[in-house]
Amino acid sequence: MLTICSKIVVPYDHSESSKKALKMAMNLAKQNEEIELNVVMVIQPQYPYGLPYAYAFSYEERVELGKSQFETSQHILDEVMEELQFLPNKTKTFLLEGSPAEVIVDFIKGNDVDLVVMGSRGLSGVKEMFLGSVSHHVVQRATCPILIVK
Ligand SMILES: Nc1ncnc2c1ncn2[C@@H]1O[C@H](COP(=O)(O)OP(=O)(O)O)[C@@H](O)[C@H]1O
Ligand SMILES: [Mg+2]
């Protein structure tokens, strides 16, 4: 196993699908404690629809919105880190900002990743397509094998 896989990355958005992916990745990592496991969460500043946000919100309000999103995500990742501590493996969590699909692909390309384990679905609730938009993009652009968990 180690010869083909020494670093596993789980893109995590706290959706049911990504929770399953995380469990699966933890089980894989348990096979060999030299496998490193990285969990990556990407936040993208979100503003309610309607008026362009620049008009609807003051600068201070936008800073506040960004901060609360950051704190919520950091809290989720802290909980993930607690779970990961039960593994003997080296584990890390990353909170990154930007367009999730692009940031995840850049992370994979820049970090010598051997395997990505991610969910087929996320938080959007759009279910017409076989894959969610982020998983679709990552499958097309990533440079390593990807395990999609349903
Ligand atoms: N912001 C994000 N940060 C990290 N991983 C993400 C993010 N959004 C989605 N993912 C990963 O992509 C999987 C599929 O989600 P996504 O493609 O966004 O589906 P949907 O379109 O249903 O929201 C998730 O289970 C998770 O593994
Ligand atoms: Mg999504």
C-alpha cells in the first residue's frame, strides 16, 4: 500500500458525503501508519443574493461575515482533528480560502498527493447530476487517483 500511497487528502465540507469520505480515508490510513492524512476545507466568502454585496453591506459588515464563516469552519476542523487524533498516523487539517474546486486542485498539485478521497455530493442540495460541481471539477483536473464516496 505505502508504495502507491503515502499521502491521502480528504476535501471536507462537513456534508454527509464528505463525512463518509473522511471515515473511508481514516480506514485506509489505518492500514499503514506511515500514510499521512490531510483534511482540506475551503471557504469562499458568501453574501446573500439580491443587491450586489458591495452595495448591500458595508466593509465592516463584510469583514464580520467573513470572520464568522472562518470561525465556524475552524470549529468544524477542530472537531475533525480530535477524531484524527485516534490514528497513529501523521495528520493535518488545512483551512484555505478561495474557489473550492480550484483551491483543492492546486493543493493536490502542490503537495505530492497520492490519493484523494472525497464525497460525490456536498452541501448544495442540487441532485440532478451524477456528481457535485466541486467533485466533478476535481475529477477532471486532479493529477492523482480519486476515490469518490457515495
Ligand atoms: N468547500 C469545500 N471544501 C472542501 N471540500 C469540498 C468543498 N466543497 C465540496 N467539497 C468536497 O466535494 C464533495 C462534493 O461536493 P460538491 O461537488 O460541492 O457537491 P454539491 O454540488 O452537491 O455541493 C464533498 O463531499 C467534499 O468532499
Ligand atoms: Mg458544494
